Amino acid sequence: MNAKIKILLIALAVICAMALVIAFHLNGLYKTLNLEYDSKKIEFENERTELNKQLASLRQAKKKLDVEVGDLKAKYDALTQEHESLKSKFDLVTKERATLVERVTELASEKKSLEEEVVQLKASGGGSGIAYPVPTDTPTDDAYWANVLREKAALEIEVKNMGSQLDDAKLKLATAMDEGRKIDLQLKTVLDGGRDMERKLVYNEKLARTLSEDLVREKRDKKTLQTQIDSLRQENFELKSRLMAIGDKKTSLEGKLVDLQQEREILAKRLAELDAVLQERVDQIIEVKNDLKAARTEAKKVSTRDSRVVQLEPIVVKATEGMPSRRGAPVSGQILAINDENNFAIVDVGEQDGVAVGQTLSVTREGMKIGTLEVIQTRQEIAAADIKNVQAGTKLRIGDSVR
């Protein structure tokens, strides 16, 4: 029984040690995970702050770019409208130029024809010998030539007017050509500005697309980090749950250990009491045996002294309640007492018969083996043994043989 209690206590001690080692390991793992979680959380917060700053700066840059794009679109629209007006003016000036060129051509042809007429008139008035018909209604030749001179003077005035008109037309043509060149230059400038604006618009669109992709990528990375943090939180929660369960198991094991220690103390007390009772009974049995030996010796002496046969009264000694007298050879014995409560028996063989602690004894009844005993204590003439194996349906009784 002491061996069983020792084995049980050793097993409980091993279980407690394993529980403490597991708890210590899990506590270290929990602290490590907490530190890692805190570092990841700080890193995530810093990264999130940095990303928020970048996002704010990108949003401000996007707003500025949107404003610039709006301004550029407005300027582009204004330049487009100005280009259209300049183009319409250029077309109008081109038409006026063509009209003036036609007018100058007509005036040049008229001037040429007038000059030819003036030359002809001068030639006719200078005594060329050509005779002009004289109208019959003219009173004299002086009146005719006066009329011719007046017409000549009028023609010369008209030629001068036409010359001045031609000069004005040339001046207007030069002015129109200058304006056309200016309009061409402005148109070229407007077209160059439009191309620059288109390039800026394309660049701004690419930049906006890149910023949008960066924002999407940052949001995706932020979502991934949030997922990792959630998984770490879940693992932390599971570890806390496992630690709580282990703590509960530890508490229950400690309670069981305390209960087992109390049971051990109770069993130790009961074993001490049983040892005392056993010792008392053994002492009683030894005393009874001594009394029996003394009685037998006295009987032998009496029989030797007296040749007559003396019939002695039977001596009944109660070592334990219901204990029978010893029978059998010295190498074998009988069960003297049985303690069902503590599952052991007292036999009438001891150290003088060669019985030792740990020895196994067989119990027989009517020549049939019905069980086995294991010796736990020995005295000179008796021994105490644990009841190990008993045949099913059979119960040991006082008087059963042991060997």
C-alpha cells in the first residue's frame, strides 16, 4: 500500500512539474507574442500615420493639379476661342486682301488706260497733224479746245485720285499683310501653347493615374496589415484562452494534490493505527502461542510424571475474533485473521519459517488454489500479507491454507 501511495505521489509530482513547465513555456510564449504584437502595432501605427500624411499630401497635390488642370482647360478654351476669332479675322483680312488686290489690279488697269488716253490727247494736242472732226454746233475752235482741256484736266484729276486710291490700297494691303503676319505669329503661338497645354494635360493625367494607383496600392497594403493584426489578435486571444485553461488545470491539479496529500496523511494515520493494531494482535498471538507451548510442555511433564493418561480440557485462545487453531506442517500455515476493510490477512508463519517481506504465498482450500498473498510485514512466528488475487466468486476465510 505504501508503494502504491508513493507511485501515486510521484505521478502527481511529475504531472505538476510538467504542468509548471508547460505553463512557464506558454507564459514565455505569451510574453514574446505580446512584445511582437506591441512592436507590430507600433510599427503599423507609424506606417499608418506616414501613409495618412502621404495620402493627405497626395490629396493636396491632387487638388492643386485639379485646379491647375481646370485653369489650363480654361486657358485652353480661351485660347481656342481666341484662335477661332483670330482665324476668322485672318480669313476676313485674307478676303479683304484679295478684294484689295483685285481693286488695285482694276485701278492699275484703269490708270494704264487713262495714261494711254492722256498720251493720246497730249499727242493730238501737240500738232501731230491729226485732224479731229470739229462739231458743227461749236461756234469757234477756241471753245472746242477749251472743252478738250477741261476734260483733260478732269481726267488728270481723276488719274491723280486713282493714284492716291492705289497708294491707299497699297498701304492697306501692306497693313493687312502685317496684320496677317501678326495673326500668323499669334496663331503659331496659340498652337504652341495649345500643344504645351495638351502635353501638360497628358502629364497631369498620367500623374493623377499614378497617384490613384499608389493610393489603391496603399489601401491594399493597409488592408493586408489590418488582416495580419487581426490574425495576431486572434492568436493572442487563443493563447490567453489556453493559458486560462492551463491555469484552471493547474489549480485543479493543485487542489487534487492537496486532497491527495490529505488522503496520504489520513492513510498514514490509518497505517500507523493498523500497525499498532497489528502489533497488538501479533503480541497477543505470540502470547497465545507461548501459552500454548507452556501448556503443551506442562502436559508433557505431567504425562511423564504420571503414567496414567490425563485428559486435559481443550484450551481456546482468541488471538482475533474467530481465529482457529494452527494446523499443518511447519513449512505451511493458515490464515489467522482477515481485515476486509484494509484488504490484508494475518498468517501463522513468520521469520523462523523462512518468510520474508515481498514473498508471494498461495492460498488453497481443499487442495485448490483460490488466491495469492504478498507479505508486507514479518515477525518471528507470524506475518501480515496483502490480498492480491482471489478467484472469482470466492472469498478468503480464516483457516485457509497458505504455502
